[in-house]
Amino acid sequence: MQTIKSFQKRFDSTLLKATATRREAEIFIEESVACDFRAVVVPWYLMDKVVASVRGKDISAACGSGFPFGFDSTETKAYMINEALALGPEVRDIDITANISAMKSGDWNYFEEEISYLSGLLKGITCKVIIEVSYLESKEIEKACSILLNLPHVDYVKTGTGYGSRATTVDDVKTIKSVVGDKKGIKVSGGVKTLSQVEDFVAAGADIFGSSSAIEIYKEFVVKYPGRTDLP
């Protein structure tokens, strides 16, 4: 888990809507890099543009594996990870979508074995595991987090893909925090649109965020907290 240096380093600025055009992505990348976010994410086929844009900067090109339901085989997810890493050393973040069906089926051995193997491929790379809280009961969230807590190469528990059945809530974050404490980071993704939401999530224990509204949220922060580098 990385040390938060400034407010903008709390954000993976994300453009993953199905209708995003190449030109829209190019503008988005340029604006996100100018904000100096921690990472930038766009559709896979345009990630080479992110890699080129962040080269030499303290910004990661972030890729996903198994997005958005985690249904792919473990071997397919591993292939996706290796393909992402082959884009260059600028890829310093991988977000793995856990198999939602396996979790809902109570197949926790599958969940643990798969994430243990995949996260083991990411030594030295920031590994976030998406558990998609919108589909899980509180006890299932706790069970998933208790397993992730003991996997040494998992850095963050991530709440969602942004394609779940509802937005992440403060209670979701509190549930995750109650299990992982300070041993794993928490990334909130799914419905993060405003600065006030970010403040509430941070108060509940969140560390970083994935949001398509990161640029707007950062502008809110600058207006509300002039001269500050992070939340008070």
C-alpha cells in the first residue's frame, strides 16, 4: 500500500464507458495527466497512449484483469496480467476482478486459490482485488476480506467495477475496514461523483478511489481547500 502524498494521488482517473471515443480518451488522458493523479485508466486498446503519456512521471498506467464479472478462467486472467505488464514499466497497477459467481456460491477455496496465484504474479506491482460489494451480503464481504487479509501480495481491497447493481456505500467501506484494519488499503469505485462523498469515504477508512469524475472532484477540492495538499 502506497503512502498518500496529496489529494490527487488518491485517484485512479477512469474512462471506461462503452461509448468512449478515441478522441475523447485522448483528451481525458491529457487532462488526467495534468492533474497528476496516481493512475489513469482507459479502454484496453488505448492503454498504449496512457503508457506514452505517463512515461517519466509519477503516474501509473493501470489495467484490469477479469473485468467486470471475474468469470474468466484463472489462466485467462493471468494472460491479461502478463499482457498488461508487457506494455511497459509504466503499468504499475493491476485491478483483478474476483469471480463473483464463486463468492456467491460460497466457493471460497476457488476465490483464495485464484487470487493467491494471480497476486503472486504481481510482486512489485500494486495489486487491487475487486470484490463487487453491490452483489455481496455483509458476511460475504467480511469473508472475502478475511481471505485477502492473509494474501501478502494483495495491496488493496477494491469495492467495485462501477458496473455493479448499486453504488458503494459508507457502510460497505466500514465493513471492509473492520476486517482489514490498516493491513490492506481500501479503494472505492462505483458511484464516486463528488468531494463530499470522498470526504465521507475517507472518514470511514477509504484510501484511494477510482472515478470517472476525478477531474471534477479535484477541481472541487482546490476551490474548497485552497492551499491544502490533502483533506484536513
